[in-house]
Amino acid sequence: MSDRYLFSIKLAGIPIGVSSLFSTTPTLCRDYFTDDAPSFRIETNPEDIISELEKSAREAEAEGIPFRRFSDEYLETLAVYRKIAEAMPTYDTILFHGSAIMVDGAGYLFIAKSGTGKSTHTRLWRKLFGDRSVMVNDDKPLLQVTQQGACVCGTPWDGRHRLSNNLSAPLKGICILERGTENEISPVSFWEGYPMLLQQSYRPADPNALCKTLSLLECLGQQVPLYRLRCNM
């Protein structure tokens, strides 16, 4: 534990310096290594791991499921991404919980409550479109938002199926996925989609970063079409 692991990664075009306690974190991030000078640096410590453990316990209690004691190595990977997510709004970038796929060079993001079927839906897209499609990230993509549009970007934090690629794509649509008796899709306004956008985005603890995140969400809603997609299997 006395020796730290020092490396740099590039996420959403932003070089980030990382100092971790365990080798698990650089192993997870190896596809995103960069030699570019970091725009900012983050460092984990044992207190961060304890914090992630306590957060996992609270979430398990809130969901009424048995608490699973994750390893310190895994908890550190969560702490690293949380620290990165806290800093990224400064760079017009926010973390989303969703499944993102690229088809014919265009990115599409599916967001929904847990267990709705986001990963199942993008798997069906890959089956339908074949080589025309590629996964961007199946769990925690980054969205870089500007007045000219938004891009969805891959990250190493890609869910239990480990589906992601180190790439970015112009985001052409966000689908709020719901289960339904019939397959139907319809556009929704920003304010109709806002509760789900807010719920599925990472909300920083720092008030300034939170304000920037809310501003980026509004910009996102103005730049990218939103849809409600109800589907059955």
C-alpha cells in the first residue's frame, strides 16, 4: 500500500492524472492511457474507499436488497470515477447512467430506471445493425455538451457486461426507455424529459459543479432531440 500507481488517462478528450492505491484501477483504465499532460489530477486514499463502502450499504438498504461487501480494489475504481465526475463539469462534460451505442457514426443514448432493459435494448440494436453498430458504453458514458451539440464518449466504467470502446460520437438522440404493451416512440420536450435526465446524470456534491451540471443539462436538452420509447420484447 505504500507504493502508489501513477498514470494518465484521456476521457472525453480531457487528459487526467490518476494516483491510485491498487493496480486494479490502472488495469481497468489501460485502454484510455495517454502521454498528454493532465488537465487535472485526482488521488484516492483509504477514506475514499470507506466512503464508497458506506454508500453501497446505504443504497442496498434503500433498495431493500442484501448488502454485498465489495473488495477495496473495486471500491477504489468507483472512488476514482466519482472524483473524475466531480471535476468534469468544468470541462463541459457530465457523467450519465445509461447505455450508449453508435450506428453509422451517430451516437444514441438510452436512459431508464434500473432494470428496465437498457442493455437488452442496445444488444437488440447490435443484432439488427450488425457491423454498422458499435457500443460506446453500456453503463457510465460521458456526455460533452456545447452550444454546437453534444458528443457521447466511452469510459472504462462500462457495467457488468464490460461493453465499451475508447471513442466518441456526435449524440443524435436520447431515448427515455419504458416498458410497454406496444412498441411506440414519440418526441418529448426538454421539460418532459428533464426529471429522467436529472435522475440519470451524476450530480456533484460541490455546489458550483452542480450548478454547472444543471446548466449543461439544459443546454443538452436544447441541442439533442429527446424521445420516449415504449417497447415490448
